[in-house]
Amino acid sequence: MNFERGESSLFVIKKKNEDLKHQIKSKEKIKIIKLYSYTIPKLAKYDLKKGRILKIKAKIILIDIGFKYDCILSKKELQILKINTIINELIDVIVEKLDYKGKCFLSYIKANKIKSWHRIKTAYRKNELVSFLVLSRTKGGLIVSLYNIDCFLPGSQIEYKKVTNFDYYVGKILIGKIVKINKTTKNIVVSHKIIIAKKNIKRKALIISNLNKGIIVEGVVKNITNYGGFVDLGCSLDGLCHISDISWKRIKHPVEKINLGERRKFLILSVDRHRKRVQLGIKQMIIDNWKSVIKKIFVSGKRIKGKINFLINFGILVEIYPCFEGLLHKKEELKFHYKIYQKQMFKIGNVINILILGSKLKHKKIYFSFKII
């Protein structure tokens, strides 16, 4: 019995020694695993990494980002961007997927988009100048590329003057600023007009300070309305040439004498520096022969022939000399009682015999009376 007790105690001691060794080994193993785990980076989805190209295969590229396995990048991504790669080249990639087998899939395109968004946000926050390439035109503006991200350049933010030919800017590089970022829809709005604001304000003030009544200036007709034409004098300074200041002859619409986009000379009639408004004229540059024409008319006699140009509510405007008209008042017209014949006679373009009643040289007005000859 004593022998059996001694044998059993020896077995217990051996077992304890084995357990102790096992515990020591497991502790050492845990320490080694911990030390090893520190050398392997912990990856998560959408982590941005710098990777080194190890091997280029037919469809994939193996990249080392310090992970326990070589990571996989689809070769199509680089082919889409037309990028040539070489072994050991460093590129920016993002962790796109980690599967259950421990494989790591990367994306080069998404990594560049994240970097571009970061650069755009920084430029917007710091109000920095950026340059962008105009890709194409779209409804209401242009599509531009900023750090390989498509942005919108509204037509109103291209130039100070109204832009009608958007195709002119396609393929050009413009400088501007980011004016709006919509984080929800990922839309970015840029402006080229904003960078010339300060320069134009100074130039505009300088130009208008040098303008005075009686000076002849050159400008481009940028817009035509029923009441006149707007003229671009430079640096977003516009002048108005009223329809009454375009021609000595009465016209129905400014397009009869001026054309859109036409460059011509104008006479400054008035300048409002406070409101930055300039009144222009064309007819004032033409010699006014009013007095000499009136003298010729009165020398030749009071009875004269004239062509009907306009029918207005209170009478008829009759041209008696090129660019010179007088008024045949309605009360003078009604002295002729034959209404049927009257309608046929008083038509635009008809030549009628009239008598000169009088004139006001100061106001450049002539008054006629009707008489059948």
C-alpha cells in the first residue's frame, strides 16, 4: 500500500509539472501573439492606405499595405484611368472589402475620390483659388472637372456679361472658387466670375470717373429692348442708348438702326456716378440740319408734299424731308369730311399735300394742316 501511495504522489507531481510547463508555454505563446499582432495593422473598411505594388497579373495587382496577406486590386481600375504602373511603385488605395478568408480587396478610384473630396473641402473652408477644366456644356451652365470630380459652373457665374455661347469655354481651364458644397447630394458649385469681382469694381470706378458729358466712347451692343439698347463699355459697366436718341427719324424699334453684338461709337449724354449709369446717344453725333431745312421749306412756300410715316392716336406724322417729320393733328385731318376717301388717302406710305401752320424751333416741332389741291 505504501508503494502505491508513493507512485500516485509521483504521478500527481509529474502532472503538476506538465500543467505548469503548459501554462508557461501558453503564456509565452500569448506574449508572442501579442508581439506579432502589434506588427500587423488593424484594417477596417474604407481605411486609406499607401500601398506598394508587388506583382502585376492579367486581371489583378497584388499590393502590400503591411497586412498579413497581400491585398488585391482590380487591374480594370487603373485601365479606366489610363494609368501605367510598375513594380514597387507606391499608390494610394482604400480598403473596399475584407472577406471571411482574410483576403483584402482594395480600390484605387475610391481612394482618389476621398482624397479629392478632402482637398475640395479644404479649399472651400480656406476660400482658396482653384483651377478646373471645362468638360462640357449642360442646361444653364457648364460641367467642370475639379480634382477629377465633376462640378457645376452656372452660366451666371462664368462672366459678368451674359454668356450665350457656352461651347466657347469647353476644353478651357478656368480659375475660380468653390461657392457651395451640398454634402447630401454630393454636388459642388464653382464660380469663375467671383475672382474678377474686386478687379472689375476698381476698373469700373476708374472708367466711370473718366467719363464726362460730350465724350465719344466705343462699346458693344449687348442687349436690345423696345425702349433702347444696352451697351457694354467694359468691366461690367453698361450704358443705355434710348430709342429717342438713336435716330433723328422716328423708328418703331431700335433694331432698325443698331444690331446685337455690334461695336460702334456713342456720345455720352449724361453720367450718374452715384448710380453708375451712363446715358448714350447716336443721333447727337450726326449734324442737325433742322434750322436749314426749316428755312428751305419756308423759302419754297407754305404748301408742301409729305409722306405719311405713322398713324397715332392724335394725328398723323408726315415726313417732309429725310429724317424730319411734322404733325398733322387729328382736328386738321377731320376737316376733310369724305370719310370713305379719307381712309384710302391717310395710309402709311401715301404722299399728301399739306400746309405748314407753324414751327417751334426750340422744340424742333412742325405743325401741318390738310388741304385738297
